[in-house]
Amino acid sequence: MASETTYIVQPFQLSKKGRLERGQAEKAKDEQAALRKAERMMQTKVGVIVLREEVDAAADMYGTPIVVAQFGRIPEGLVEALTA
């Protein structure tokens, strides 16, 4: 099977102690759908990041995530850690 492009929309919310924590990530079919989903999530979340990644599920291989967009607050150092 050939590789395919996957879009992940990862929201962040504040915990009861005021710390940023991950919410439930969602997949999107393409970049535009991912951006629309991120915009909707921003109505109830403090931050959202949209990632693109090449995946070859048959070979269990994942490419380096690429940040497509980020909105609001996300954990410090997250972008650097994902792309390192």
C-alpha cells in the first residue's frame, strides 16, 4: 500500500489546575476540512494545532509531522518537539 497524507487536529484545554492538557484528537480528510474543524474547536478550547503527516500503514511507517496551523495556546516547546 502506498503512503497517504493524514491530517490530525489536536485541541488543548485547561485542566482544573490551570494547566494545558490534550483533548481528543480528530482526523480530517484534507487540509481544508482540518482547518474548518480547528476553527470550530477554538470555540470551546484554548488552543488547537493542525498537523500533516505521511503515513504508510502497511509498513507501519510515519513521517515527520508538519505543522499546518496553530491557534491559541499550545504547550511550550510542542512544535519543536514534533519536528525534531
